[in-house]
Amino acid sequence: MGKQLVKSEGDIRKRMMLPNKFDLLGIVIKNFGQARMNVKCQDGFTRICRVRGKMKKRRWVREGDVVLVSPWEFDFESRADIVFRYTQNQAYWLRNNGYLKIDA
């Protein structure tokens, strides 16, 4: 099982997750290792996020990437899970359509 090979990014909205009322968009500020990262979210909080298990070996998340985070129920202001990572074209589309309002 290897990394996914992207042949073309023609339709960038294909398999792209948009935020619902429970999820937030954010930008990865710092990578701590062990699948944990510091993410600046749209609501103004900086959260320590972890990459969920299904995404851990399939998608590589780096500093500066736009991610979709799901805050934890019991520690809402400081912890969250990274649910999805957007490509550069998808992040550009999110900024142009008004979903993403923060800059790195």
C-alpha cells in the first residue's frame, strides 16, 4: 500500500469535503511529530490536533497546509482531530469562494 499518485487535478471538487456546522478550517502552524500538529483555526483558537488513524499513512500533512479539523467535545478550545487535508488548488478554491478567511 503506497501513496496515492495524483495524475491530474482537473476536477478539484471531486472527493473534496466542505466544512459542516461541527467542523472548522485551519492552517497547520507547526508539526510536533507523532502525528500531532499545532493548527490555527478560523474561530481564533490555536489547537493541538492529531491526524486521525485512517489518514495517518495515506495523506502527509505539512506546515502551511489547509486542513479540516473536528474539535473534541470535552476540550473544545484546545484539542481537535484533523479530518481532511486540502491540495493547493482546493485551498485556492476555498479562499475564492469565501470558505477560508484566515491566512498563514
